[in-house]
Amino acid sequence: MSDRDWPWPVGAATGIGSLPGSDIAEAQRIVLGELPALPHVPELPARGPGADLIGRTAGLLVELPVELYAARWRVAPRPGKDLRRARDLMERDLDQLAEQAEEYAGTIKIQAGGPLTLAASLELPIGGRMLRDPGAVRDLAGSLAEGLRGHVEAVARRLPRASVLLQLDEPSLPTVLAGRVPTESGLGTYRAVESETARALLRGVIEAAGVPTVVHCCASDVPLELIRSAGAVGVALDLSRVTELDPLGEALDAGLGLLAGAVPTSPPPGGEPTPGGQPTPRGRPGTAPSAGGAPTSAQVADRVRGLWDRLGFPRAQLAEQVVVTPACGLTGATPAYARAVLAACRDAGRRLAEV
């Protein structure tokens, strides 16, 4: 296993990005309070267009304006009100971050959509996803790279004592690689993007950002080696969707960090989740749920520790290489459950650091 310094403290926990609600000041207070070792800039999709993953990231693009058309984001001939709204929301979020965390001196995580997911989501002016045009995809990746470099600098200006960790959200990456992105008619799919092309696009964005970068993908077939070789320092994934341990073990052994999505985004009906992912009947001794219905920090820590043990790695390395997170974003959760999940992740990280 690689011996290296990680861009997060030992025993850290963080969120994936989204939270319920529309009050950014309250969301930022919750994140800073519940995740003091590795807070993130919260995303609040409930605020509407421009606060969603694609619109929020598209607002960062340089010289590539976008607009909403039939509830979908597409490339526009010139900047308009939709783009202004997305950028205004981001500025408001960063201003709130500066107000609440001006003296923060640790690592702060920011999130944005990755180039492959953007290409599979944004539409061309003439119709069809940008994915259909390799030249447009290259232009998009270049625009994103420049935009993220500026975004990182904007965060660093507001928090001069902090260091920035970037998370690229790539939920569509496996479907792009497999040629499974459907066309608008639903009768066909777009041609698969070659692994080398995808790796080069990711690498270009990561290098341009100039800060340590993790790639988040909550699919069951995460391309771990592609992500590692593109220059990412870590991968964020949903542990419940890991079906094969060998690829994960090889990636971790080669030096990839893990943001382990160990807590469901909603509680299962009729019981609380156990470390193995099965519901536990309420009231059984030693299984009392935490506030909000989330699993206890002990359950979360046991789940992460159990995976680590099955991979055969020394426990002494666990709290250094692994960050505890929810399985995915929490925008669909209740406020009480979301807060309880973040607290469970935080305390689980501390438990892992005690080993």
C-alpha cells in the first residue's frame, strides 16, 4: 500500500454535496458544525434551476454560455438570465462561506460536475447531447478546466488559510464509457467514449484545477483504474454498490484514497440499517438509532472497518486513507435525517482513528 500524505486529516468525514432545503446560511452552519475536520460547500438543489448539479457547474464554464430550454440545459448563443441566476447562487454561497468560515485553516471540499457527465447532460444548440460531437466535448472540457481553476482561486481568496479539495461528480461516467447514454428519441445510444479519451479529459481538468481532486461516482461499475490514472487522489463511492472487492483493493493498494459512502441517504422502512446494509428491528439491545433515524456511528464504523478487513489492509492505515461519507447526496432526505447522517459519519471517522 502506498505511503503518502493525504489531503485530509486522519479520521475525517465529509458530505458528498447536496443537502435538503433552500437556506444556504443554515446549511453552511450545519456542515461546519457537524463536519469540522473536512467541511464541504453545501449544494441545495431545492432552490431550483442553477442550483442543480448541471446548472451549477455550467455556471462555471468560460466562454460557453448555457440556458434552460424545455427544462434541460443547453449551450446558448449568449449569456442570459438562466446563466446569471446560476452564477448569482454560487456567489451567494461563497460569500456565505467566507462569512462563516473566514478563519478556517483546514481543508474545505468543493464539488462540480465532471467533463463526461456534463457532456452527457448538456445539449447542443441544434439538439442532441454534446456527447455526439467529439470536438464539442473537448471544448467543453477545456472550458470547464479554466472555469474550475478560477473557482478554486475564488474559494482560496475567501478562505486564505484553508486548502481546497475538489470533488468532480461523474455519475454518468460508466454509461458514457459503455455507450449506454440514450439519444433523445430513446431509440438509440451515443457512441461510447474510449477509455483513453475519457482519461485525458479528466486528467486535463484535474491538472488545470491545481488542487487535489477526488472523483465521485455512485454507480456499481466505477472505473477505478481510469480515475486513479487520470490523477485523482481519491474516489468517492457508495459501499452498498461495490460488488467486486478485487478492483477496489488494487486501486487502494496503488495509492487511491477512498471516500467511503457508508450511510444510506434515507432510513429503510421498519428498521435501522446495520453495517451489512440489512434493517435491524427497532428496540433490540445495542442497536438504538441515532437522532433522525440514521444508523449509529458504531454501525457506520463497523461497516467501513469490515470492508477494510476483507480487503486485507492493515487497520493502522484505515483512518488515514479513508474518509467516511454518506452514500450519496442528501437532497431527498429530511433535515433531521441529513443532520444525523453527517453526525454519524463524523463520529464514525473518529472511531476509526482510535484503532
